[in-house]
Amino acid sequence: MDKFFDHLQQETRSARDEMLNIEQLIRGAQGNISLETYTAYLTEAYHHVKHTTPLLMACGSRLPSEKEWLRNAIAEYIEEELGHQEWILNDIKACGADSEAVRNGQPKPATELMVAYAYDTIQRGNPVAFFGMVLVLEGTSIQLATNAAGKIKESLNLSDHAFSYLSSHGSLDISHMDFFEKLMNRVEDENDQLAIIHMANMMYKLYGDVFRSIPL
């Protein structure tokens, strides 16, 4: 019998490939972006990353007692993710931009919609679906983050202080993904599996729209 993680990857391949062909992502991976574009990316990253811990907490609070093993996993994720939005603000400041204006500002509509969809799914739908969002955000980081950080740093002649978020997440999320794969292979409920697949496909579209909204 196929393991669910492998099935999840197969069922989301088309949406993943479509997202990875977005021009902003391709050019970012090549380091072929301006300082303004990089700062705009960090700005939108801040406005969704600040919701990571609240979303994890919301998901954990909605899980039934028979899924306590998933709630324990969420507690581990929370410990790892706490405060990452502050790393992003530090990177923005290192780029010469106004980090406090970002902190007090508003995200682009695409970012707001992605976050709202995640909260709505947890509260109104199946909270286990949230792990579809985890797949998309961490999987994208593994494929792009570390490589893009090096290329952008070189092309824009920025210091390491402008890449604490991007540089850390490529390597950090590799260990996260190993943990995630083992976790997903324990999900046996068909409704939970379908919810995770649907969420992942939606998130590839919604997260893709966040990148599409970043001006080149």
C-alpha cells in the first residue's frame, strides 16, 4: 500500500509545478531581482509568517482527543516557529527599509486571502487540513530558499544580516520535512487525507498568488 506522504506528493504535483513556474520565483532563484522586489517579498513573508504560530495553536485547539499525537506534533512545530517574523523584520532593516512601517502596515490582498483561507479551513472545516499548508510552505523553502539567498546576496551585494530568514529556512525545513513525512504516513483517516490534499492544492494556488503579487 502506498504511503500517504507519497500519495500527497503525487496528488499535488501539478499545482506544485505550476507554482514553481511563476516568474517571480524563477528570477528570485536566479538572483535576478531588485532590492525593491526582495524587500517586497520580505514584507509579504512577514505578514503571513506572523500567523504561523496562531494558526498552529488554532489547529491544535480544534483537534479531537483521538488525534492527540498530531497535537503533540503541533507543539513541536510551535517551538520551532516562534519569533520567525522578527527575523524577517531584521532582514528588512538590513536592506535599508523601514521595518516598523512593515510591522504596522497591511499585506497585499493575495497574502490576506491566503491567511484568511487557512483560518477559515481550521475553524469551519477539518483542522487536519492545515498540514497541507505546511507541505506547501516548507516544501517551497527547501527547493528555493537557501539557493535563492546566496544568489540574491551576491547580485545585490547585501550582508548576511539581510538573509537570516531565507538562509535559515532552506536547511531548517529539510529536517522539518523529514518529520512531516513521518507524520503524514501516520494519517490513515481517508477524510483527513482528502482534506490535506485539497488544502495543499489550494495553497499552491494561493501562495503562488502571493508571489505573483510581488512587483518585479
